[in-house]
Amino acid sequence: MNLKEIAKEANVSPSTVTMVIHNRSGVGDKTRERIRKLLQENGYSIDTAEFEEGEPNFAPNSNRNKNIYFLKFIRHGSLVNGNAGFVSSIIDSVEKESRKRGFNLVMIGVNPLNIEEVIASIKSQSPDGILFLATEFSSDLVDYLDQLPKPVVVIDNFMPNCNVSSVNMNNAEAVHTSIKHLVELGHKEIGFLYNNMPSSNCEARLKAYTEALAYFGLKFDHKLVYRVPSDLTTSSDYISSLIEKGQIFPPALMATNDTIAIGAMRAFKKHKIRVPADISLIGFDDIVYSAVSDPPLTTIHISTKEMGIWAVRLLCSRMQAHDASPVKLQVSGTLIKRKSTGPAK
């Protein structure tokens, strides 16, 4: 979309879009956020060097002219755009921390089709540092990551086999905590709702699920791993179709994210399967909707704010010491107990 089309989509004038690009005052917060999201989704850069009115400027003067590029990688969009605010919250945190430190933050959309072109363009512009949102990034494209000018910090992907710094959640610890909660409730048969378009995090959670079962002396059964579409409507429809075909789910389920868990909850409700009386259900991410689902969803809370802050901090350290060894940070999760899990029968 060009700027005129974005202005039309946001129901504002082209000049308002330009004001948002250059972070000028005079645009309401809700309108500014709506336009920003449209710009970011269409690969436009946003100048965040100027501070919003009323926000104190305590950035070091030495950072004033430094440019950080934030690359938002999208393969299919179901996790980056469809996980109800999880990724956008990370981006918001990165933007705020960058402003505090006085960096110019440039947002760029990247996908498998334009990644070579984007890398070539970035090399010609020589940014001071790069943050790479790799939620949907996979190992088949890792060579492109090596081509980016350093320093680089990857966000939302541990990148275990790549010599690059990263900030991610501690999937193994979080899944272990979830399975422990279900075991303590007396559950001995626990299934897993797995994303049918898995990310690195999804794969890590599936691995952690099998390891946690073994730790607690429970048998792994591949038939209890269900590959489910990742968005709310299709996950609900798919699970509903399985029930209609006679599928009987185990009395406890863990989902790889909250969106899939809430979709499953809707399908169970449609077919008079009670949560948690018939099936205990636990999610991952603690998105906004998890607290208001029916019943409220037990889940793992990951501080997206902390992930964004640490990503910028880590990049700062890499900018000061280019030859330093890569550092991989993991943010721990917290179990949020709500009403979707209960004692086993």
C-alpha cells in the first residue's frame, strides 16, 4: 500500500500519515497507533527520534544520531499478526526503550520474497545496530541472517544453532511448570495442541512437553499431539470437526499458545464439553483475551515488556563491543492459575 492508500484505510488525510511517520505532535493517540500499525505492516520506516509531548528526554546525547533498524519478519503472519497482541507488545516495548535511549528506530517489513532486497538496502545504509523479530523465522533462511551487518540481536527466537545474540522466553521451564500444574491436579493423560505452522518456539514447546512427561513418569503418545490451525476461528472449527468425527480428547490439554487454547475452548463449549469439569485446558502467552475467556484461561505469562527492553539493552552492549561473544537471554514465565484447569476425575 502507498501512503495515500494507507491514509484512506485509516480514514485520515495523507498529511496526517506524514506527521505520524516523522513522529510529530497533533495526532491523537488512538489514530497515531492505528496509522503506525498500518505503516509497519506495509514496510514503512517510522522516525522515533523525537519524543512525544510530555515525555521526558533522558537519552544520552551520544545516541542521538544512531540508527537502529527493526526488521519484522513475516512468513505467513498467523503468529506475528494473529496472536492477539503478543508480538505487538514486544514491538511497543522496543520502541519505548529506544526512545528513552535516544535512538532513531526504523521499522522495516521483511518476508521470504523480499529479504535479499532488504539486506542489500540495509548494507548500503550502514545502521548502528539491527533488531530482528524472528517469531516466524526458520532455519532454512539462516544464511540470510549471517549476511546482515553486525551487530544483530534476534527477538522471539532462541536461534540455538546460529552464532547470534538473542532474547527469547524460556520455553522449557514454562512448559515444565504447566505440566507440573496438571500433574499436581491428578492428571495422568495430557495431550498437546500443536500449531500446524510451527515456529521455533512451538517446536521448543513440543520438545519440552515430551521431556516434562518423561520427568513426571507419564507416557508420551504421539496420538495425543494434535496439529491445529493457529488462528482463533480456524482452530475452533478444526477441533469442532474432530469432535464431530468422534475424536475423544484426553482429560487435560496444553496448547502451544492462548489463541489455539481459546479456539479449543469455544469448540468444546459448542459440543457441551465442560472446561474444566470434562477437560482441563492450559495455554501459553497470557494474551488479553485469556483473562476474559469463558472460563478464564490458565496460562503462562511472558513479560513481553522485559523481552523488548532486554533486546535493546543487549544490542547496546553489542554496539559497544562488536567482537564480543554472542549472548542468548531467556525470560522466565509465570503460571497464571485461572478457572480452565481443575482436579482430575
